[in-house]
Amino acid sequence: MDVGNQIRYYRKENDLSQAELAEKIFVSSQTISNWENERSYPDLHNLIELATLFNVSLDQLVKGDVKAMKNAIDHSNMGRYGNLMMLFTLLSAMSFGAALKFSDGWFGFLVPLLLWMISFYFANKIERLKKKYDVQTYKEILDYMEHGEKSNHTSRNEKKFIIEKIIIVSCFTAAFGILVLISIYLFQLLE
């Protein structure tokens, strides 16, 4: 987050001490110090007061913070979408066994198909985030999940990338097939 540096910059540009700035926006000088040293973050009301006092837009004041906050949200979404995709894939695979056991026709396969489509929806959301941050290989995705952004020193070998994609899709398909077979076996035991 960069708002602390921005507050310090605009405070000095306006020839204000921390105490003078604190007095103008009705907070303590300790609060200003905490903001500038990023021990705390001003609330929306104080951000608006600061932007008005410094005669800058709110966007200018929080400059890099908006990008960092959006990146943090996308980072948490990638993990959440991954978990939801896995949950609905698992539910879809397990419901195939129930459909085979309890359904007389194709109509019983609508629930597993619907669950699979929901899983595919979350997989698509992950792919969009991967494309947005240009993270495609396993190493790049791990780097993004650990640090919130792709490091610049990562170079992508296209041949390895294609092989890695094939392996990932093959393993995922095999795991799904195994889950379906386990589901069928478990539901056959119910007889």
C-alpha cells in the first residue's frame, strides 16, 4: 500500500507538519504518523478530507493502493474459485454413481451435468484471472498465489507450457474418472 507515502508527500508539498495536518482534519498527530508509516489506514471520511485539503482527487491520493487492493481481491478470488471448482467437480463425479443407480433414463444425469457445468463456470473464472495477470504455467500460478503478482524473472518455455497443460488436463480427467468409478462402486454396494 502506498497511501502513507502519498499523505507524507502531499503534507510536505503543502508545508504542513504532522501536527498541523492533524489539526486541520481533526485527528491526532499520532494518527497522521501511523498513516504515514502504514501502521494504520485512514477511513473513507478521512481520505476524502485529505483529498479535499490537498486539492487532489481521491484517486491521486490512493494512487497505487487501488491497484494493490484489486490485485489482492483477485488473488483471494483465484483461491476461492479453485476451491469451488473442485467442490462442484467432486459433487458432479459422485452424483454420476447416484444417477446410474437410481435413474431409469437420461433425465437422471441432469444433476451431475448441472454440477459439472457449475464447476466449468468456476474453471472459466480462474482462466480469466490467469489471462489477466498473464500467469499460465504452474510455477507462475504458484508465484502469483504466494506473492500476489507474477515475478518479472519468470520466463515461459512454450513447449513446456503445452506439455504441462496436457498433463494437467489428463490428470484432472483421470481423477474425475476415478471419482466417477468410485461413486458407481459405492452405489453398487448399496444393493
